[in-house]
Amino acid sequence: MGYETISIEKQGQVDHLWLDRPEVLNAINTQMVTELRDYFAGLAENKDTRIVVFRGRGRAFCAGLDIKAAVSANDPAPFGGGMGFQGYLAEVYVSMRRCPQPIISLVQGPACGGGFAFMLASDIRIAADSARMNAAFIRIGLSSCDMGTSYFLPRLVGTSIASELMLTGRFIDAERALRVNLVSEVVPEDELEMALQPYLNEMLSTSPMGLRLTKEGLNLAVDAASLEAAMAVENRNQLLCSRTQDAKEGMAAFVEKRLPNYKGR
């Protein structure tokens, strides 16, 4: 489909996904949700895209729900599994975790509510020094347990800090986000591209199957019922990878002290 509220810039095996409503700080409306659902739904069978970089145009990452549009909308609410817009948007975050490509969020300016949740649902987060994040839901009469925030946030920063942020809706700035392990690093806003590149280089130097199964295995291990359950997934993934031509190439390259030439086979 042709996108109007997001844009996709392909750079080799990397998709740069831009939220593209800078005039409203990339606030989320129904059309944006429809387009994000379409994009993420296509990633599972996409062998050409190995990494997704999630970004926002202009001076914000994403200010959360476009409340003015939501209040004045005359279009029928999407079905969303019986939950209307709530379930319709929630599926985006599920799809972000389900897709096999690692997602790197580059966060500048506000990342609020649903925008904060986009960041949390990513695999790696790099923040500009201008980034300010909060679980804004509770500030507009709602619960902060929304769009996966109650799942993602305590796993990233622990229950105590998650409780603080969710019960108050207070902002956390980039430097504190770094201290509590919410982001991997903080850089000046004009250096986000420079900070991103080593992550891309290192991920693209891995085998395609190895990268995909590492994301899958890590996500499953976070919720594993036991060490044995986590190791069962690890064993399965290693067996799958070890039978590929790429695994043979990787081991040969190590012995021969050269860079591997992975071909996704």
C-alpha cells in the first residue's frame, strides 16, 4: 500500500521506518496505525530486510495518540479483535516483537504514551540528548498499563522505577534513561546517525538466520518458565543454524582468519 503517515527508506538490507507527521510531533492516528500494521505484517517473510530503524521526522520521536483527531474522528472505529481502536493499535506492538528483524529506535525529543511504547517494543534504543519520555496515559485519565508498557518497562528498568514512571506519568530524560538501562547510549541529536552505524555494521556482519533466531530466542527466554525451557529453544536454534551453509562459512572464516561471506543459505 502507499503510505502517507509513515515512510520507508531502504538502504541495502536496512529499512529506515519514519513516522512522518512532523507537524503534529508524529502523533498516532488511525491511518498511521493501519500503515504500521501493514508494514510490520510483511516483515516475517521478507528476506531482503534484515534490520529496521524506527525514527520520527522533525523534532519529536512520537508524541503519542493524536487526541484531537481521536476526539473528532467521524470514521468507524476499526474492529481490533473486538477492542476497537485499542486492540487495533495494540497489534502494532505485538507485531514489532513478533517480526524477526531487530528494531533499533533512534529517539529525539518527546516519546510519550504510545510513542514511548514504540521505543520500549524495540530491541535497541539510542537516545539523543533532547529525548524526553513518559507513560503519558495516566495524565489523561487512563491507566499507564497500555500498549505493552506494563510488560516492557519493568523488564528493562525493574519494577521500582517502572512503578515510579507509570504511577506518576513523570518524564524521564535521556541521561537518567541511560543510567537505568532504558537506552544503550545518549548522543547529541546531530550524531544519532553516527551512533547508529556501528550497530548496523555489526549486525549485518552476522548470518541472516543467526540474527533472526537470536531475536526470537531472546524474546522467548525473557518469559521462559525455567532454565531448561530457555535452553530447549537455544538447542533448537543452534541445530537449525548449524545445518546452514552460512554456519560452515562462519567456522571456515574463523579458522582462516578472514571475514565470512554469508549468503543466507
